Amino acid sequence: LNLPQFVQLLETFVGEDISLPTVKRLIAFIKEEYKQTEEEKMEQLEKVHRMSCLAQRKLLLEALFEKWDNNASGFLDLEEVDAVLSTFKEGMEKEALRKAKQHLCSRYPELSRVGKLSPKAFQTFLELVASEFTGDGDEAIDNLVEFLTASVEQSHTEYLQSLTRRKWLHDIQQAAETSGASMEAVYKAVFKALSQDAEAHGDNKKISAYIALLEENQLSPERGQFLLRYVACTADDALYVLNKILYRDMKGVSFAAVEEGKPIHVPRVQLHGNIHFWNYDRPVEERKGSLLVLPLHDACWRAFGILGVDTLWDQCEKTIFLTHEIRFYQGVSHAFSKAYHHIRTLENVLQMTVTALDWLYPRAPSIHTVITYLVEPGKDKTCDYTLRKMITTDNAGQKEIHSSPILLLRKENLLRDYLFKCIDTSEVIRMSVCGEHHIAVPLRDLSGQAFGIFDISIGDHQKLPPHEHKDLQKMLKIAQAACSEILKMSSEETEPTDVLAAEHTSNLRHAGVLFHQFMLQDLRECV
């Protein structure tokens, strides 16, 4: 038990109307009767020490990764890291390195194809290398970190540039986590990051940017199996680009970027001959500048769209994208991909929630309302998280989807403190507020931490009728199982099922069906 869970356990045990002297006697009793053997004490200390060492190592390896990833691309080249490591101890550990690399590629099959190390894969690689050495593993890791840190140089200017770029990438992720499952804030953060970098680190270039997602071509199948639909772009290009469709038989390098899985840079579009110009108002003689098309990849390196950047609005002659810019733009595309899939996962969870509530309401008419909240990170240091109201369902089963933000802060909602206790403890909390009885039930992620809440109001009833309570328990159990399945499908360790934008629509339906599938499975197990 953590501290909030322990406090909640005792509060539940003593009840609401307990006197202070009784509480004091209980605390004195626990202090007197609780015994811990020396063996248990040592075991607990060792566990704390081990967790502290692992956390410290994680921070150390993250800092090392960032130093190597100077342009904030989000990845390191496997062969480059391998080449440096092969000189460790003057090349005497090459066999250990070979075995570690073999184990790494079996754990991350896509590595042999793409050759890119994510922060997690980089940490795994170093741990595998250290495990092949003889002697103490922690010492081996420390030696490797020291060696790799000394093997790369970074000027103060480069350090500041990297720091600024990482802040912009963080803004993209934060937009995803605080947008209430809306993509608009993410698009804005992406274009802001690109524009700010072009201004600060790209010689003050004026850029255009756009995002197109792959869809199955059901409009004109004869023009290719897939199409690219432009879902977002910078403001100046909206009239010409937004919602446009690029087919495979049209001019352009976007499909080539998707198929090759790497950025395509066209330094001078006027000399290329295979560029599609969306802005038909721009005279031919002014169609000059550079174009960069980057493929968007999911966690398993499957392409699901493109991020395009060009300088056609810029009248300067020197508008070619430099290597450090291209690498940062790769970091932006990677950050967008993570944000995109985070929001798609939340959408699936909410769709499953709607299906679960539709199932519950005819079976539990005594329930007055159910409000569904999602947990979002706090936007300042005064609170670590906020609750966003997403769906309100009344006793007739009518649902209101809250598109405009309704955020609850703990310090401003003392009467709803039970909701925050539910998040802190990841446990069910019962509370009476102004004569109305509430049951707050957490929706847990794969680590067991609450990331959402059902706030169930049963009015002035002390409890639900037995058959309604049983159906509520069943709904909550199945909803949690379906939620865990959705989160597993979206995790990096699982082969994703949603890549094309068109597939996402069917995945939303699948998220709803998933609840019924788990309900059917539960019934079969009970028979």
C-alpha cells in the first residue's frame, strides 16, 4: 500500500461518523501491535535501494541518449552506436557486443530493417551488453555510460539548441495529454514547433507545413489502393491544401517517402519535375524553394501518413533544409506519431465507455447520473493533475459529450475531493455529498494507476438494489477488462491494429464491440 491507499483503508475501516478519540485509540493500537522482523526490514530496505538505483540508472541513460541525439530526432543510429561500442576496452568486448546485438534484434525485430534505436531500445541494448560482461552488472553499466559520454562532444550552443527543441517536442506531447482527446491542439503544437525552429535555427525561413494521413482508397480504387488525405496545415495554406486528396497517379514524392520509410528532400522543387503544387494561384516562375517529406511511423515502424515542410512562401534564394533541421523534423514527426496514437487510444476507451453505459442503464434505473472523467497533467506546479469531464449520462440514458473543456482542480472542488482520492488510491471511493450518494470507480491503466473515473450518483439511496448492484459490478469489471485490452493493443510491445486513418473508424466500432465480446466471454466462463 502507498500512503493514500493506507489512509483510505483506515478511513473505510472506521467509517464516516467515528469520534476522534476512537481514531486515536486505533492509531495507538496499530503502532503497538505492528511488528516488523529484522528480515522484513532488510528486505524492504533492499527493495527501496534497488528501485532507487533503477530510477537513477534510467535518468542517467536518458541523459546519455539526449546527449547523443543532439538534434532531438528521437532515435539513434544502431550502427553508429555499435561502431563506438566496438572500441570499448580497445575492442576486447566485441563478442559480448555481438551477442547483445543479437538478443536486441530478437526483442525488437524491426531493428534489422530500420536500424534506429528508441530511448527504450537504447537502454535495453546497453543493459544487454553489460549482462554479457563478467563481473558486477551495475559497474559495467556505469563504465559503458562513462565511455559513451566521453565519446561524443557537444558545444554550449548545441546544448542550448537541443534543450529548446526538446521543449517544443514536449509541448506536442503535452498538447495530446491535455486536449480532451482532440487532435486540433496537437496540430497547432506541431506547426508551432516547426515554425519556431525555422525561425530560430533555420536562418529565419518562412515555411509551410501539412499533415496527410493514409486511407484506403474507396473513392477511386482504379487510382491506387491508398490515398493521402491532408487533415491539417499551416494557416496560409488552408485554402489550397486542407482536405485535399493526393492519389498515387498524381505528381509528388509523398508515396515514395511512405514506401521507402525515410525522408525525401527536394532542394529545388523547380528543377525536380515530379512535384504536385497545390497552390494554383502561385505563378509558375514563383514555384521555387525546398520541399521535405517525412513519413509518419507507428511504434512498429509502419507508415500511416506524411509530414511535409516546404519554403515556397520564402523569397530568399538559400532555403535548403540542412541536416540538423531534417533530423529535428524527424523528431517532430515522431512526437506527432506518439501524440496521434495517444489520442486514438483515448477515443477508443471513450467509445467503449459509451457502449458500457448503454448496456448498464436499462438494467440499473436507480442510478441517477454517471459522469466520466479523464485524468490530465496539471498545467502548473500547484497541481500535479486535473480531471476533465468527458461524458455525462442521465437516468434516461441520454449522453452529453463535453466538447468544450470542463476541468476540475482539487483546490477548487473540495466537495468533489472523493474523485481525487479515487485517483490517488486507484480504489473505489464511496461518499455522500449534500445528501447525494456517489460511487467513484477508477479506470486503471496497465500499471494499475487510475487514468479515468466513473462518478456514479445513486441519489438519496444508501445503496442500489441487489440485482442492480450486481449488474453495475459486472459492467465495471468488463469495462476494465476491455480498457486493458485497448491499452495493450496501443502499447509499443504489441503489434498495432490501427495504422490507416480509415482503419481507425472501424477500430472505434471495434472498441464498442470489445465490451460485448468480454461480456460474452464472462458469461461463457460462468456457465
